[in-house]
Amino acid sequence: MMKIIKISFALSAICLLMLSCKTVAQSSNIKSISYSHTFGRGGSTNITATPDSLESVARGGRTTQFPTLKKKINAKDWEKLVSGINISTLDKTQSGERRGHYDGPDQIFRIVTAEKEYEIYNVPTESAGYKQLEKLKTELNNLLPQYK
């Protein structure tokens, strides 16, 4: 009887380990995350995160309050960013209409994985990935003051 309990405990531990590895593997599959916000002719801001760095750049007149920086990112912060991204939802996410340089602001997300690069413009609120991309945008913007 004791032998059966030990074997079942060992199998449970192995299963738990395999499940946690799958979650980490999906997260580590993401190579970079980028969020750009253009203001028509008023300029643009860009935040790019990789497992190693966090970089932000501002160009144009409407971006004077936006920090420009390039810093090493904390592994915990990177994991928090990628853990909120569901790749299968990204596959279903529809881009909205591009407004371009003269027609007004654009919000552009670029997520690069080992298999594919996603570039999504102006996500409509009814699109599958809207909530996760809005959360990602908020998390990226909230990271900047911590790395100033």
C-alpha cells in the first residue's frame, strides 16, 4: 500500500512539473513586445521590451513628457508582460483601420515569437485580443517610470 502511495505521489509531481514547463515554454517563446502610438503629424512614442531590455523613444512635438530610455529589464517584469499574452488569442485578433500620418492617431502592437511576428493596428473593442492588448499597453506604460 505504501509503495502505491509513493508511486502516485511521484507521478503527480512529474505531471505538475510538465504542466508548469508548458506555461513557461509559451512565455519564453515571445522574443519581443512593442507598442507604438502615433499622433498623426504630432509625433510618435514607442516602447519595446525584450527579455533583456526595455527601451522607449519619443519623436515629435506632442511627446515632450514621454521618457526616452534604454535599460536592462528585470526578469520578473518581463515574465509579468509575457504571462498576460495568449498567443492563440493573438491569432484571432483583428486589426482595425489604419489612420496613417495625416488622418490621426494609430496604436500599433508588434509581438515577435519564435514562429511568427504579429503586427496589429488599432484593435477594435469587439476583437478577440482587445482586452489583453489594452492590459499589455497599460503594463508597458506603467513600467517606464520604474526604469527612469
